[in-house]
Amino acid sequence: MRDALFGKLPGDVPLLQEIGVDFRSIKEDVIRSLLAREGRKATEDLFGPFIFYAVFSLVLAARGRVHVGYLYFLSILSSFFIYLIISLVNSSSIGFFGIVNVLGYAFIPTMVFGCISAVFPGGKVLKIVAGMFFGLWSTSISVREIVSRFNIRNKLVLVAYPVFLVYMCFIIIAII
């Protein structure tokens, strides 16, 4: 009777499973990204990166800086341009959602920096130095994943430099 009141029919799958959200897979991708582990083949989910950008946006909004639209615009625009660069460099086909996934999971150190810089007061010079460390960490994660996933060799600097600039934009937004 209760299921009929809420519109659940026999044989219905849970909503998160129906839309393809798997928290176990997100956890494994986070661990694989942060600890530089070789594990199962990476998925191309977008829910994990969405969570990380949402947490970063909430931290900035809690500090009184409402940049949510700028953050999502910057993330989509940067993902498109990184996709364009890698498409021009690589002869094999790549997927846009794969690039968004890689950049999103590599965004975790930048998100952590945003949380840390919101809590700890300090001078801007100290935050910039710490932000560069977190930006380099995010860059190394994403470049390592891009190189392994899309078989790009001998063009690391060409890929790493724009990716570093993208993460530094997010670091600067977190500092200001």
C-alpha cells in the first residue's frame, strides 16, 4: 500500500542507479586519482566532478563570494579548450566527457585548497605559494591521467601548461 502511495511499482530500480550514479565507483576514482594508483579502467561519469565543483562553490559562497556561474563557465570552457588541444595533438579519437572526467577528478586538490584557504587566515603570499603547490598537484594528476588514457607521449608540456593555467585560475578565485 505504501509503495502505491509513493508511485513505486514492483521491479522499479532505485533512482540513483537509473541515472547512473555509483558512489563506489566515484570513491575508487578519487582514490585512484589522488594516490596515483593504477586500477580499473576509468569511467566517464560526470557526477563526481559535479560534486567537487559544487563543494568548491559552496565553500566560496560561505565566504561571501558568489562565483558559482563563473566557476561552471570556467570549468566548461577550460574543458572544451583542453579537449581541443588534445584532439589536435592526438591522432586517436578522444571523448569530451573523458576530458571533463579527468579534469574534474584532478580538481580535488584544488577543492581542498579552497576549503583550507577559507578556514585558515593568512597572508596572500602564503596562500599563493600553497595554491601553486595544490595547482601543481592537480596538474600532475590530470596530465598523468590524460597521458595514460589517451596515449599521448612526448607532448607533456603542451598538455601540462594549459592545464596548469586552468587550475591556477581556480586557485586565484579561491584566494581573492
